[in-house]
Amino acid sequence: MKCVAALFIDFDKTISKDHVYYSTGGSSDEKKITQKLAQEFMGGEQRIALLHKKFQSYTDRKIEMYIVSYGFIGIIKRVLKFTGLLSFFKNRIYGRDSSLLKRFGYDKGKFIQYFKTENNWKSYQVLFIDDDLRNTALINEKRTARVYTITSGKGLTKDSFDAVEQLLKYDSREGQE
Ligand SMILES: [Mg+2]
């Protein structure tokens, strides 16, 4: 039986290395994002290659990836497009201008719960990754999903991907509802 079915991933300082929303002054103007800037926000060529490799391996394992962020969708999409990562998420990108996230009062836990109900996923089949401990602690406490907190201060790194990989191997028989 397949264990993890979905990954819900924050964007700023999780997928991106820098805080794109703050770095762009909270702007929703996508034209501010150039290819060069997008690559910088993602931490450069090597890190982008690592993200590509890992996201490809999740996609190969039929794990659905969602972005749940407080940044603007258009900005996130443009950064991903310029760095060749957009196709992994398709339209599963939710930001501060997402009506669905707004509907849940920007509560990432309630947002994830909605998808769990829709897809009949158990808590152990969903992994949430964020650098904001307030989000991960609450979701962990409520057992909405399994969580991984980024503590590097520079987004997903090789070490955090290794830790995520261990969580993906988690035995569902030990899982909790
Ligand atoms: Mg973040």
C-alpha cells in the first residue's frame, strides 16, 4: 500500500531559499520577477537542480505536490516557471490570493483537512513541510498531517530532503488517523 499520497509545501524559505514575498515588498506584480532574480531566490543552479531531482522522484512515485503559501500565486508561478519547476505543481498552487485558502481563514491545517476529506487521505498519508513552526506545531498537535519543519533558514536543503525521504518511508501500519 502506498504510504504518503500528498505533500503540502510552503513556498517562501521552504521551496525558495529567500523570502520572495518580503524581498519583493509584498508586491503582486509578476513583472518584477526576472529569470535572474528567480534563480537567485531559489539559491542558484545547484539548489534548483536538487529541487528538480527530488520533485521528479516524488512525481514518479505518484505523490501529489501542493504549494500552500501566504505569497501571491502569480509571483510563485513565475519563480517556478523561470526555474523549470512549475510543471510539478500544475494548478496545485495556493497563495494569499487563493479563494480556497481564504475560505479557511488562511489556516493551513483546515486547508489540508479539506483535501484529506476530498481525497479520503488519512493523516499519515499527508506530509506538510513549512519553515514556520507556528504552522507545523499546530498541524502536528491536531494530527492533521505529519510535519517537517525547515530549520536551516534557507529552505529545503540536502539534509532536509534526506529527512523528508525518511518520513516518506514511514510505515503506514504505525500511522495514526
Ligand atoms: Mg515560509
